[in-house]
Amino acid sequence: MNKVFFSSFTLLLSTIFTICFAQKNKTEAYFPAFSQWISKNPTEVGLNADKIKETIKFAQDNEIKNPRNMEVSHYQSFGKEPFGFAVGPFAERGEPTGLIIHKGYIVAQWGEPNRCDITHSVTKSFLSSVVGLALDRGLIKNVSDTVAAYVPPIEIYGNPVNRSADDFGKPELLQLFDTPHNKTITWNALLRQTSDWEGTLWGKPDWADRPDKDATKWLNRPRNIQGSVYEYNDVRVNVLSLAALSVWRKPLPQVLKENLMDKIGASNTWRWTGYRNSWIVLDGQTVQSVSGGGHWGGGMFINAYDMGRFGLLSLNRGKWKDQQILSENWVNQALTPTKAQPTYGYMNWFLNTDKKLLPSASEKSFYHLGNGTNMIYVDPEHDLVMVVRWISSEAMDGVVKKVLEAFPNK
């Protein structure tokens, strides 16, 4: 009897010791406070410092060749498209910049991480997050709902008081989803860029963004069934932005600030802009409908630290400390491959399905991407976030390969 008691008592003590030891040595996830971010040397978190230095040099050596004057850069690229004239602001960009964040701590930084540069289509990830917040709050019931049911006719600000005789009898309100095809479009299709929305918004026809080489297909072509064909198109992204504005009934930058950016300790220096002609009348006030990128100027102007915080939120599946800011269900949906394009989730969550985009990275990695190149790389397997700005797109896999070599057993 004594032997049984002694054996049971010993087992109990061993279990208590194991639990206490595990709790004592458990490392809590680190989330930086507002205006503070602890840095650690790579060796402090088990990384190879020399390999981290090689990563930084690689990023700096592979700066994109486009002009740093973003207006000039625009007119050398997208500005050549039909109706490609700029309608939003541009600014000079800075030098190649980046952050490497491991276990929440900054282990390396270079360039000008405090500089607020245009981030181009990384803006789309903030836009889709605003839609996710609306879904989480019940403002949108289901992403499978058609958008038309949520968006009433919209009054564009700046229409003349006295309409000319030429305009007599013409529609005075903007109706985004009044065609037979557009009425079928769901939130899910807009988020996945598979809507094939037809029309013109803010002076940009849908066909004029990355136009087909065959000009006969620009007008009056048969529409693809929503969800069936993937096409990256900023006009349709801006349709989603205007639809989200109608749902929230307040400026989207304000929604983003109050419900996400402030909660992750982002700075007060980021700005989300629209176009000079993208103003509407909403509840008796003029409100700008912001753009989902910098295709014609505008979009998000933000520093690398704030991009890193958003990457850390993505890494933790929408959770920041003890608060679930974006629901885990929403993050799961954002990380679900689009049938028509398996390397794309919700805009602008790019997925490494079958390691097609980043052969050197895990399939579980993903990134938020914008022209420039601006990238927020997220790698759950390595507890890693990396912000890389103004690197050549051809060097994206290379910089990821370099940073992963800094981890043990590589």
C-alpha cells in the first residue's frame, strides 16, 4: 500500500513540476505597443547574423529600375493604357527599404522604414480587411450574397446645379449593379477578382485596365459567369471600395483606423487616398471613395513599420494580443485559393499554392503584394514577417531564399 501511495505521489510531483516548468519557460507572443517596437540581434532569436546581412544586401542590390518619381514611373507603364491618365496623387519614393520580424521582434531593418511611401496594391489587403470587418459585424450577411442588394443608387458630388438640355432625362445617380450581369455579382467574386464587372467608374472603363491585346474584345464582348475567370482589374477593385463605403456609411480610412490600425498600434502617419473625382454625397456630406491601389495614383501611403504590424496581424490569423480584430474565419477565407486562380485568395492575399510563386518558401507562406515591388511576406512555419519595398519582382523569391538561410537547419 505504501509503495502504491509513494508511486502515485511521485507521479503527481513529476506532473506538477513538468507543468510549472513548461509555464515558466513558455514564451508569450510579443506584440509591439504604439510607437514602440523592441529590436533584437538575430543571434538572440537563433538566427544567423551573417545570413541576415546577406539578405539585406541582396534586397538593396536588387532595387527595381523604375524611376523614383512615381508620376514618371506611371506614365512609363500604366499611363500608356487607354484612359491611363493619373487622377490621384503621386510622390517621390524612397530607397530600398525593409524589415525582418521574427517572433514579433525586429531583427533587421534597412533603408527608410519611417518613410510614408505609396504601397500600390498592398492597399487591396486593407480594403478586403474593411470588407471582412463589415462581415464580422453583420453589415454583410454572407460573402455569397449579391452586392446589388447592399448598394443603393449613389449621388456623385460635383454635378452641375443647372443641367444642360443634353443631359435632360439621363440618369442622375450612379448605379453600379444595374446590368443583367452585374446583378449576379457576389462579394466573394469581387474579393477574388472573378466578377467580370462591366462599366465605367471614375472615368476608367473596366476594359481599359490592362486591356486585351485584341482591341475587338474591348467593347461588347460576352461576359464571363462571375466566379469562373480571374482577372486582376483595378476598376473592379474600386467598385468594391465604393460598395464597402455604401455599407459602412462612413469613410473607409476612418473605418480602418478605428477598427484595425489603432488596435495594432499603427502610427498616425499613414494616409489612404482616392481620386480627385471619386467624391460622392453620403448622408448629406461629401465623402471620398478611396482607391484600392496606386494604378492611377492614390491608394495607401504608409511606412514599413505599419506594414510590418499588418503582417504580424496576418501571421497571427487576425489576432493581436488577446483581441481577435479580424475573425479567424475571415482569415481562413482570405487564405482559401480561388478556383480560377489557385495562387490568389482574397485581395491581395497571394498564396504559395504548389510553391508556384515562391519556390524557396513553404506552401503555407503567403504575402500581401503591390507594384514597386512592395511585399509583406508572412511565413507561419518560421514565425516570420518580412517587409520588402522597391525590390525587383524577379528578386522576390531570392530575398525569401536568403532570409530562410538564416534559420537553423537550412
